[in-house]
Amino acid sequence: MQRIKSSDLVQIVGGNDVGTRGTVEEVLLDWYIDHKTRKRLGRNPNKDRVRVEGVNIQKKHRKPTSTNTRGEIVEIRSPIHISNVMLVCPKCDEATRVGFRLDGDKKVRFCKRCKASID
């Protein structure tokens, strides 16, 4: 189970956009792959990234082409490392660490500050 999922509200804790909040658009997980058999060997947490709305926007210059006669500048939302974001608890409205516990036979995420379940 992931600590941060798509459509979660997160706060940026590292990088140029420290303190800003946004919703997670996409979670990009990386895997170790055996190139001979093309099988996944396990997760590579050093390369897990998250794309957050309105954060880490970069500009890319496009050259003119036959279909696009004028060049243009396009804004692209680049992913940031998953360690640079913290989940915002919906109950206490604070950036918090995430824990896991069992509610009956179901595994749920909970806020480490106020102990409220997130899922």
C-alpha cells in the first residue's frame, strides 16, 4: 500500500516550492528489472516520483514546424521526488506523516498527529 496516492492533498517540504499545497495528479513508481528475463525484481524507492498540480512548472521552447508555423513556449509540470511531499490530513489540516493500521481485516492509512484514519 502506498503512503501517497493519486488525488491526495499534499504539501511540498523540499525544493523551490516549499510550503505550497496541491493535489497529486500522478504517482510514478520505479522498479528494478531483470533485463534478461524482463521481470520485475522489486521496487526502487530512490526513483519514486509524484506529479503535483501547480508545482515544479518548467517551460519548454518548441521550434516551428510545418504544422505549427510559429514557435511556442509550453509549460510542463515535472515530477518531484516523493520524499519532498507530505500528506495533508483532512481532519487536522496539517502536513503529517502517514502510518498504517488494521481496521477489522482492512489495512488503512492514518494521520500520525491526530490518529484519524485517512482512507
